Amino acid sequence: MTGPDGAVLAESTRPVLVAETGIRNRFYLPRDDVRAELERSDTPTSCPYKGVGTYWHVADTKDAAWSYEEPLDGATPIAGHVSFAGEGIEVVEVR
């Protein structure tokens, strides 16, 4: 994952791919593979399939990442993982 300035935010060889109907696939990366500093956001979020989410600010991009600290049953593989989205944030390589 790279940020708007091209800096590498995260790099992982062990992402979890989450596919949901109606939205694009998301990669969730283990928090240990995140290089960027994450600042917790106050933005609330909830998903009927994954549970209560936590948003994170990354550098100057607000709510650029999110995680599910205690996901619902069926989504437990993403516990301790972070996904990224936002203006200028992109997956640069998937193998």
C-alpha cells in the first residue's frame, strides 16, 4: 500500500482478502506489516457482517484505514488486521 506521496504504508506477504457483494475486494494486512503510524479516529463505523470497526488517520489522510478489533463470528480472520482506502492510497502490487 502506498500513500498520496508514494511512501509505502504497509507491505505484507500474508494479507487476508475480503470479498463482499456490491463493494470492491479489500485486503486486510496484519498490523505488524503496517509501516505507517496509525492515529485512532473518532469516526464510528459498524458492519452487520464484520462488527464494530475502528478508523485510523494515516499521515495527513483522515480515516484512511480501519480495523475490526473484535470481529463477529465468521470474520475472525481479520482480527488484528488493517485495511486501507482513501484518496491517493492504493495497492501497488499483489502477487
